[in-house]
Amino acid sequence: MENESKKGYWFVALVVVIIVVAAYLALKNEASAPTDDQTGAVGGVCTQDVKRCADGSYVSRVAPTCEFTACAEPLNPNTEVPADWNK
């Protein structure tokens, strides 16, 4: 009788270990999985793509939202420059 209770104990212990290992692996894979949203955020790091602005310059994504930074406003050649602009 005592031998059967030891077998039952080891079986329960084995099942508990299997459940704990499976839960650990599932949580580990979920935490490291890349996101599938449209922002490009993967584990707190943004993708390295760039966007070309109208003036020919490029902007990249900025964490934490991984949105592209705003393009510079194009200069209007008809705008008057103040006399003290470089002071």
C-alpha cells in the first residue's frame, strides 16, 4: 500500500513540474514575440525604416510609439527673412 502512495506522489509531482515548465515557456515566448501592430514596435525597439519627406530629407521612427518624426516644413522662397535672424 505504501508503495502505491509513493507512485501517486511522484506522478502528481511530475504533472506539476510539466505544468510549471509549460507555463514558463509559454510566458517566455509571449514576452519575446514581436508585435503585429502597425507601429513597428518590437520589444521596445523600433524598426529601422525611414520615410522620405517632401524636401528630400529622411525621418526615422522614434520610441516608444515608433511613429515617424515630423518632416520639416518646406521653406517658402517668398518669405521675408528678418534682418536679425542670425544673431
